[in-house]
Amino acid sequence: MATLKYSRQRESIRQFIRNCKEHPTADQVYTQIKAEYPNISLGTVYRNLALLVELGEITKISTGNGPDRYDCNTEQHSHFICTQCHNIIDVEGEIVKEITNKIAENFDGKITGQRTTFYGTCKECIRKENEKK
């Protein structure tokens, strides 16, 4: 791969995602970066996000019905996606590793990674539903 030319805009996108505790959408990244670079286009943000994913610096998370999200944590970990608000929450715990190891024991091949996504309703959406009752 050829040497990548430095871009202040791409560096700002990278830093925003690294410092973001959430899993932002491209639109959220665009809104944030546009404050610093008023002439930046949404297309430029999408191209840079795709490049950062390709370089392995961030991860793209497809949510199904909602917009794709981006994550600075490229280590193996699991996610919970709320099917109502499409919020994404990192899921920690040894149980996913244990399940992966158990599957690997009974698999004729070599597992080099996994992505586990849980779906349901987050506690905030459950709280909102309960308030309506």
C-alpha cells in the first residue's frame, strides 16, 4: 500500500472517534467535525471513515435497521444493540470467550475471531415504556 498523505480532517475524525465514549454514526461525526472544518462534506467524512476501517484503526458496526456506527475499540468484544433506539453498548465478560473456546473445540477449522451482537431493549427504552403505562 502506498504511503498515505496526512490529512488534518482525517486526523480530526480519528481523534473524535477515539475520544467518543459512544458509537457515533457518520452523521454525528460529520456534525462534530463540521464545527472545526465548516467546508467539509459528508462524502469526505464517509470516505475517511471507510479508509480508517480499511486501515484497521476503527471498526464499523452494522445495526440492521439503523445507521452504521463506528467504534475505536478494535479489540475483540461484543455489543448489545437496542432494537428501539439503536443505541450500542459494549458487552464485557468472560462468558463470550468461554463460548468461543467451546465452539472452537468442536469445529474442524481454525477460528481467528468472532463478533457477537446481542439485540433487545436497553434499560433507557424500558424505563420510557414503563413511564407511558
